[in-house]
Amino acid sequence: MAIVSIALVSAVDPYPVDAGKKVMLAGFVKYFADRFGPDNVHYIKVGSVRREGFPVHVHEVPAPGSADVARNVVRRVATGRASLQEAFLDSPQTRTGIAQVLGDIQPARVVYDTIRMAQFATDPAAAQSICYLDDLFSERYTRMLDAAARYPDVEFSPLGNFAEHVPARLQPLATRRSTQTALLRLERRLVRRSEDRVARRFGRSLMVSPEETAQLEARVGVAPGRIRCVPPLVDIVSSAERSYSGRKEFVFLGLLSLPHNDDGLWFFLSEVWPLILARTPDAHLNVIGREVSPRLTALADRYRDSVTVSGYVPDLNDALSDAAALVNPLRFGSGIKLKVFEALARALPVVSTSVGAEGIASGPGTGILVADTAAQMAEQLCSLTAVDRNAVVSKEAQEHFRSTYSRRAVFEVYDAAFTL
């Protein structure tokens, strides 16, 4: 490759790698360090960053202050020139800081993380740069609006992992149901405009979902290859051999303070688990995850003979090696789910809703069985307690991970994606 140095501009600290977005960014860093050498890779972070253990050069630039955000909301958001998430990260000192670092290191290629950072690239620079768009946030907001209408009692955050960048005095706007819908509708319109603008300005845009890649390409009408789909580079090493022997054990994995995980487990225990117990009375569910809500604790207590809430488990190998399947019953949410890769890497079958499998190939031959109703999910899970059936799906999961998400497979895709 001709590139001798590369810079990645982001407002997210990728470490620890405990969320889907961080999986992608940490994977980019690892790939760049391998291909170009750690000394030739620069991570430009808006705001503070934990430097200890960072594998490449890291540069901090000033984050916007509350006065900057207030001005941006009036001057840019109110006039339709920027989305809220762009406005919350823009300031003169931020722009100057990024420009100074890029001027000092003179990278041969710059990768901007989503529309939030893409706003700092001039048109000439953007034409020679890459923007990692992640998801189509405009579509994410549409799904959140749909979920809010379907599940009025569910608490969800329109800001997601972006909340840390929002001034404290403005956060209540996204936590009151009375203003959530209006906020989401406004942001959906503004974000869509920015997504389309980025796709046209940048030499290449990268996304996680094949479906959304095709959707954006059709929306903006750019030449084939300008928008590409890239898989995550997941750093999961399983030290345990798959040894399923027919034990009727299922696993739920996820941080339960996240609304989509809390709701998913509530749905599963309320509607799916009774169906499974009626067919398989000796079934057991192991819930692995921190920060369980009181309402979930109370619900799990009803099934104390068949449900164990394990909390945080430092080594997942033993917990997953002899289970029948991973349960991923999410009803809303978006983005890639790290838990699915944890299972695939260990050849563990996954039973997931369509939402839970978003951005990942699923269905026959992938090791991920899709079920969107309680009855379908119970049927799929019970079928996997048959040793022969489990062995087939387990092998499919293993091959899926090897062919699509192994280091070799992902590096081949990245070699093409990051070369303009």
C-alpha cells in the first residue's frame, strides 16, 4: 500500500471495547497499526481520552463548551444547516485543534468518524478522505419513533451513547416522553440531510449494514464503490472447545442498564420463557449482565428455579461452551451487537429477533436463527436442545465467523475499503 501515515478523527474513546461502536473503532486502529505500523497511525480525539494502553499516537483537541453549543443550536440547527449531534461537537477551538494536528502530522489519509467529525473536513480534503458513517442514523431514529409508538411504557434514550456530549441542562429534553418524539423527528430530518451531504462530499463512505449501504447509495446516486460495507474486526479468542451435550441451558448476555437489553429480557421472561418451560420443564436461563433493574429482578425471582442472574462474568468461555444457544430478544435498538460475535466466535448458536441481528447476516446457514414472535423464539430455542441439530447450527456459526469476521477475512475487506 502507498499510504505511509493515517489519521482517525473521532469523539469516541474506543477503549475499553464494550460497545458495538467501540468494536468498529478499535478494529480500525488495530488494522491501521498492523498495516502501517503504530508510529504511522494517529488518533485525534475530541475531548479527553484514556491514554494508557493506547496502541497508536493519540492527540487530544478541545471539546466545545456550553456557550459554543448554545450558539450552534441557534445558528446552525434552527436554520437547518446542521443536526444536533453535529452542533453539540462543533466549536472554533475544536476546528482549530483538529486542523493544527493534521497540519503537523500531514497524514496521507484521514478517516472521519460519522457526520459529527465529517463537518471538520473542507470540500477538497473530503474528496480525498474517508468517512465512517456507522449506521444510517436517520433510519435509526425512524425505528425509535416506531418503537416509541408500539411500546409506550418502554423508557429509551434518543441520544444513545452520544449522551455524554450533550450539555447536562439539555439532556432532560431527551428523557421526557413529551419532547422525545419532536426531538427525534427534527433530528431525523437534519441527520438525513447531513448523511446525504457526506456521501456526496467524501471520496468514500463506510457503513456496517449491507442493507443501509445499498439504501444510501440509492438515495444519493453516487458511483458504485463510493459507499461500502465493512464488517467489524472483533478481538475474541475462545480458549474453550464447544462441548454441547444436550444440556437445556440458554444464555442472555448484555448490560441491563441499556433500555433495549432491559426491555428485551423483560419480553423474553414474560412471554417466551413460560412457553419454553411448558415444553421443557428442566430448561435453565443464565442471565449475564450488570445493572439489573428492580423490575427485572422481581420478574426473575418468579422463576428462581429456572433463571439465574449471574451479573458480570469475566471469562465467558465456560459460560458459553456448554449452552444450547445465546438468546438475543431485542425489540428495538440499532447497530451491531457485540454479544452476537461473542457467540459466533465460540460456535454457539444464536436465536435473535430481526432487530437483534441487524447489520449481521442471519438465517439458514449463518448460525443465527431469526424469530420475531414469542412462539417462534420458543420453537427455535427448544429445537436447539437436540444434540444433532445443535451440532449443525454450531458448525454454521463457526464457519460464519471464520469466513466473515476472522482477522484474515476482515483485513481483506479493509484493504480495499481504506484505499482510494
